[in-house]
Amino acid sequence: MKKIVKYSVVIPLCNEQGNILILDEQIKKTMNEISDIHSYEIIYVNDGSKDKTLEELKKLKKIKIINLNRNYGQATALDAGFKQSKGEIVISLDGDLQNDPKDIPRLLEKLKKEDLDVVCGWRKHRKDKNGIRILTRIGRVLRRFLIKDPVHDTGCTLRVYKKNAVKSLDLQGEMHRYILSLLRWKGFKIGEIEVNHRPRYRGKTKYGYIKALRGFIDLINVWFLQKYSQRPAHMFGSLGLFSFFFGFGITLWSILRKILGNIDLSENGWFIVGLFFMGISIFLFSMGFLLNMLIRIKFDVSKFEKRYYIREIIKK
């Protein structure tokens, strides 16, 4: 008889050798309280760790280890774990011990009670450095302005998902910060609940200014996906029309000045400006149609394209 997996717990790890044994004990204690030991699985994704993370993982029992070929980033590590998960409910959390596994039952309760597709944690009282908290607030303002994201804390990895929500994702880059935006765009129902956030026990934080910059670039990407992924020609076409009529108006005005005021076009800089904007309109129209074609090609090729490589999968 095939074993039914009710819960899959996915934990991405990168250089967390000092936290693994404690984290595994805490996760198993919580999961054993809410489920039979045979109805859940724990998946650790080793994201190219340079320390003894893999060796520490191999000491554990009743887990699955996904050992990636190199360091790809948290979004890709989560994606690898999600794709290997078998549970009807998928639970994710960080491997640095700052997420508290004791919050998992409350997240599951809200998911079931309000019939949601995803419930995310909100680290209202964060135990991070001031610089990180400031970057987080700036990011929240930008998200609300560009993509109308109402979630307080999109960086909290502690979440519970229904299987169909997780399987709809295809993550890369710093896109783990925009999982909720992508899911909301696809029509999934999302809830939020305050969770405990603990100080880092050991190791160094992976979040910094470079990652914040990458996250902003991904934010622009999400904004474009939500507004124009199905119709990029509309955006570039609108810009092209504006550019054409703006340039046409300036050109016409220059010609009228030539007819009525006898001002030579070669001495009229506005005539050149008008032609420039009309030329830009042709470029913008071409970009829109080209992007339409590239997006269609990407959807066809992405079915066969490998964005990351798994060195080995270890079941214990």
C-alpha cells in the first residue's frame, strides 16, 4: 500500500552546520505533535554549502537530502525542494533557527479554518540588525507602490502551502521574496499571521545590500510579469504610439513654421527632434512584437530547460 504523505517540510540550507541538529530536533518534535511520523517528510536542500552542512545532514535519520551541484540561491533551493515534495501541504522555513517550528500548528490552523491556499509568517518583531530592517521597510513601500502587495513580510520563509499552489511555481534569482505576489496574481488565496522571530543562533546572515539590489531588479521583473507577460506588445505599443504622435506633432509644427515663417528646416532643431521620436516609435513597436515572440518561445523551451543540477538525492 502506497504511503500517503500529508505534510512536506522543506528547508533550504547554505553553510548552516551549527544549526542543523537543533533545527531537526525542533521540527520533528513539532511535526510529531500534529501528525503521525509516517505521514510527513522532511526535505533538506543543501545549496552548495562550503562548510560541513552536508556531513551534519548525513547524521540525521528519516529525512531526504537534496544536494545541489553548487550554490544557486534560496529561491532555486526552495524550487528544488518543492518539486521533490509529495505532501498535500508543504511547509517551508529557514535553516538558521530564526524561524520557530512551534508556529507551524498555528499556520496550519489558519490555512484550514479560512480555506486559504497559503499562510505566511509575519516577523513583526524582527531580531535583525537595523540596516536589514530599514532595507525591509524600503522594499515593502516599493512592493506596495509597484505591485500592490498587501503582505507585511514577504521575506519570511516560514509558510504553509497547499500542494497545488506550490506546484504552480517556477522559482529562480531572488524570486523567493515574490512568491506570494506571483501566487496572488495566479488567483490563490493568501493569509498572514504573526510569528516568533528568534535571534540568529550561529553562523552569518545571507542577506545584505547586494541581495537587496537583486531583489529590486526581481521586483521590476514581477511588475512586468503581472502587467504585461501575456501582452508585452501593449506596453511597448502604447509607448510607441505616444512617441510617434509626439514626434509627428513636433515635425508638423516645424513644417508649418517653414511655410508660414520661412524658417529653414536645416536650421530648425525641432524638426530633427520630431523625426527622432518618430524613429523611436518604430523601435518600440518592434520591441513589443519581438518580446511577444520570445515569451512564446520561452514557454515552449522552459519545459525542457534545466536551470539547476542536483548532484544527488539521499533518502535516510
